[in-house]
Amino acid sequence: MKNRIAWVDFVRASGMVMIIMVHSLAGVYGPSFLGKLLFAVNVPVFFVLSGYLFKEKKLSQVIKGGFFNLILPYVFSAILIALIEQVYSIFPSWVNEFSAKDFVKGAFYGIGTSTVLPNKLAIPAIGAIWFLLAMFCGNILFTLAFKLSNRMNKQGTLEFLVIIMVIAGFWTSKYIQLPWSLNAALVSQSFYYAGYMIRKYDLVEKANLSLASIGLILWMISAQSGFFYLNTAFADNRLLAVLGGIGGSYFMMVVAKVITESITTKYIDYYGKLSLIVLSIHLVEMNSLKVNSFIAQHIFTITNSNLAITYAIVFYRLLITILAVVVIPKIPVVRSFYLNRQYPFFKKH
């Protein structure tokens, strides 16, 4: 159990670093093969892990758990962004300007990329924490599909339901970005299912290096085929995007298991264990502050190098998140929003 938890947290840490990297790529590195490689798996891997750790529960338990462990962090992070942006008039060079109207629309709609609805209503993006809403919806969808499959007791029912949801997610995204990142939640069912099957057949514990190699190849082919933006359920090649997300995630899982069994990774594991804090604070920093622009300007003046800018911004953002995972667990009330299982608002008697 200890090793299993270690490699799961190691994968979470790796996924978070990839998310930070992809948000920090400067200049030509954004549309590069590296960018495609990161986008192909940086978010899908978290849904694969959720499928791997899936245990059937009552739907009410899934909703309640999702509220405390996903919705509360989402709400608190959105509030933090609004509070920080209140000081724009004092620090206009360092803080983004606050727009109450855009903020409320973006927070309630909950999508990662801004869009215009069919009725011409513009919806601003809330940023990286779209993932929390997508996972909340995704958990519910996979639970419903799993329960329906068990009730019908027919082989292939779960697979059929997953395929229908994935197709629906990609198809609807051509016409509308649904609230609470539901398009992404639908497409993510492929990753939940993959994670569940990986666990069912014990493919990580067996450390199947041949399958891991195939996973790596699929990941590379997927990246070569184009971009995969899960937040908007867009892919240049949908089938390869799904296969690459699954293959790349499995490769990361096997490699993480090998690493955590070979060397001590407790600090990386701790970072991964608190990946919810990492994601949320990264989003808060990215949405409310202009520090990355300041860094980019100064580094470019000195080096004239996009690579140097990327390194500097990644380092800065990693440092912010490392400070967050050290400090936030020590702050009463605040820690209850992000670590509610460990620090509930009200202690049970």
C-alpha cells in the first residue's frame, strides 16, 4: 500500500509540474512538439488516476465528497483571485484589473477557455481550476455509468456508455462550451475507464514494461498528430488524443512506480499529495498577478532567449506552489478549504 500511494503521489506531482510548464512556455515553445507532448497527458493523467482509485459509492456520497473536496477549493480559489485583484489601483503593474461582471460570469460558468455562447453571450475563462468542476462532474458521470452497467448486468454496457459520453463530449464542443466544463467531463470518461481497467488487471503493480513502451509510443504519436485541449474537448485527432492520453498516463504510472521503489521521493510525493493546493494556488497566481510578464521582460532584455524566459517563469511558479504546500496546511480555516478530509470545518464527535 505504501508503494502504491507513493507512486500515485509521484505521478500527481509530475502532472502538476507539466501543467505549470505548459502554462509557462514562451514564444516558439508554446506551439512546439514539447507543448503538444505536455498537453497530451498533463490533465488526462489525473482522470486516469481517479479511475484507478475508483471505488463504487452511493451517488450521494460522491456528490458530498465532491462538494467538500472539489467545489469548496474552487470557490475559495475564485474568492482569492477577486480579493487580490482589489488592489489593482495600488499595484497596477503587478496585479490584474478586476471586473466584477466578468468574474461572476466566469466563476459561475466554470470553463478553462473563454467562449461566446450561441446567444452571443461572452463567457470569460476561470482558468486552470476548470479541472475541479470537470472532475466533480466526471466523478458523478462515471459513478452513474458504473451503477447502470451493474444494474443491467450485460457485458460491454460500461464500455458502450463510456464511448457514447466521449463522442457526446467531442461533438457538443463543436457547437457550445457547456457549463462546469461538462464537455471535458464527458471526454474524460475514457480516462476514468482506462484507469479503472489498469487497476482491475493490476497492470501497474506488474510493471509491464512492454505495455509501458507502447504507451510511450502512443503518447509520442498523439503529440505528433497535433494538440489536445481537454478543457475545451478539442483535438486535432480525437482517437489519437484519447489513446495518447491513456498511453502516456500509463507510461508515467509505471515509471513512477519504478522510481519510488528505487529511491526516496518523499518530498516529491508530498508535493503530489497536496496537488489540489498546487493547482489552486498556481491558478490564483496566474489569473491575478502579472509577475510572469515582469520576469519575461527582464529575462528577455538580458538574454534575448525564449528558453531562458520559460525556465525562469517555471522556476518562479514552482517556487510559489512549493511555498503554498508548506504554508497553507498550517493556516487554520484556509487549510480546511483545500484539505477538508484532514482538517474539516467541524470536528466529528
